[in-house]
Amino acid sequence: MSLPLDDLEQRIALTRPGDTVRGLSFAAVLRLTHERLGRDAAERLRAPLMQRSPVDFFSYPAVDFLRLIGFASEALQPGYGTREAALRACGEAIVGTFFESTVGQTLLRLTAGAGDPKRMYSNAPASYGTAVSYGQREYLALGDKRVRLTFKGDLLPVQVHEGILGGVLTALHREGHVRGTERGLGDSEFLIEWA
């Protein structure tokens, strides 16, 4: 599933005036764009949305982040082969930037005990709750090496979350995969398995 302009507009229509996303997510996508396409490309994406570079823990309108992720994935698509792969790369950049931060490093040390992804994923609902102001997430363990996360009222494309959730496995140096299924616009489910 790609993110055509009509899908972007449908997601924007779901937003409420108070829906926000932390600046870290903006910064991560802009950094990825800068690394892959150069400074000018990143500036062209940022300029219509904000006057300055985003501050990691400030909150910004979710509408602006949806526009950024939509247009960044379009710009990055040639380098990743598909729009879906570009969206996943944006998600991986977000979680990678988070884990590089002091807060992310602390979370890795506190919750990743012995590299157990289950501990990290069990904290996903709270972690998402600090990163965005909208939606609900639920965690369910399905076995020792398998969990399900259910998202309701979420604004981002499934592929972005696949990148974020898969990036957790990468940070923990674990092999595995994430399979996202959109149940309806804004509602999705993620099955995460690892070796």
C-alpha cells in the first residue's frame, strides 16, 4: 500500500486541532532526507512547515508531520525503490534517532534487559504516548518471541510503524520481522516475531 496524495489527505482529515508529534520525529525524517538527498532537499521539506529546525521534545502539529512524511517518502522513493520502503526508512530513522538520545539510551538500558524485545515492546504504548498526543495502543504477548501491538486512532501509515517497530529489533541486535496490517484508516495491528 502506497501513500498517494488522497491517502495523505484522508489522514489529515482524521486529525484534530490538538494532535501533536514530538520534534524528534520531524528531526529524524529531515536528517534522513539530508543524509540521502542533501541539505537543500531537507530544507525544501522543512521550510513550508516550520521556520526553524525542530526541537526534539517540543510538540508540533500532527498535520505538519503527516505532510512531511508524505513528501519525504515521495522524495526518498527513488533511493529505496518503493514508497513503502521509504516510509519504513522514515520509521527506522525515528527510532534510531530516539535510541541515540540520552533518554533513548536510558530506556535501552532499563527495559532491554538481556536484549529481550518483549520487555521493550511491552513499553510501546507508553512510549508512543510520549511521542504523539493521539491514538491508543495495546500490547499483547503471544508467546516467548511473539507479540501483537494494536493501534487505534493512529494517523501514520502502517509502513512508518513497521520501520519504528523493526528498528527496535535492530537496536537490540535481534533478527526478526514486523508485519503490519491496516484494519481501517487509523486502525492497524502489528505482529512482531524474533529469533
